[in-house]
Amino acid sequence: MSGSIFDGVAEAMGFVRAGAALEEIKQDNAKLGQQISSGKLRMNPGAANKAAQVYEKKADQVERLSLRASRMGRVQGLGEYGSSQELAGKFTLKAANGTNGAADLLKMLSDELRRKADLFREAAKDYVATDEQIGEDMQKGSQA
């Protein structure tokens, strides 16, 4: 059934699923942020920084994909017929429509990957601060 209405539904469902997966990533980042701010999660700085670097590298890759996807929205040369213009409009909406176009979703994913990297770095800072505090407390205890 190529070219049928079902193809459009399948494509839309793909974007809906991608949006739902992105929402899960946002929620995971929010939970991670809460754990860090409440002091329940601290990470070894070496491990946290390595993880942050991986997430930033992935964010860069996704951002490049987002830029490529946004260029898909500027399709030219399809002709002056109404059907050609309609097809060009569909490419534009699939590429970027402000909320769930391919470029939009990829940009939001890139932002969440960078946020995750920042969260790991924050957890590393908390680890170091806690370690320093324990050291100071031990010194005070041994002087008393």
C-alpha cells in the first residue's frame, strides 16, 4: 500500500514515538537532577567526566543530524504544480514544524544529552565537595 494514507499515519506514529521517547529522557534527566540536588547521587569525578564527554560527543552528532534535517525542509525544484507545492510543504513540516518535526526532535534530544552531561559533572562536584568535607571533619575530630 505504498503511497496510501497508512504511510502518512505510520510516519506520524514514528514522530509521536520519538516525541514520547524524548519525554522519557527529559523525565530521566529530571530524576537524575533531583537525586543530585538532594545529595543522593554523587559520582567519582573521573567516571562522571568520561560519561559527560560521551554524552557531549553524542549531542554534537545529533545536532549535526538536526541541521541536516532542517535543510530537508527547504526543498526546491519540485515544480509549480499544486501537488508539487503540497509535497514541498510536507517536507517542510516533517523537517521542522516547531514541535515534532525531525529537526525539532533532534535538537531537543541534543539539548537533553548536553543536560545529562552537565548533570554528571554536577554529581562529580558533589562527590569532591563531600570528600573534602569528610576530610575536614576527620581533621577536626583528630584535633579534638
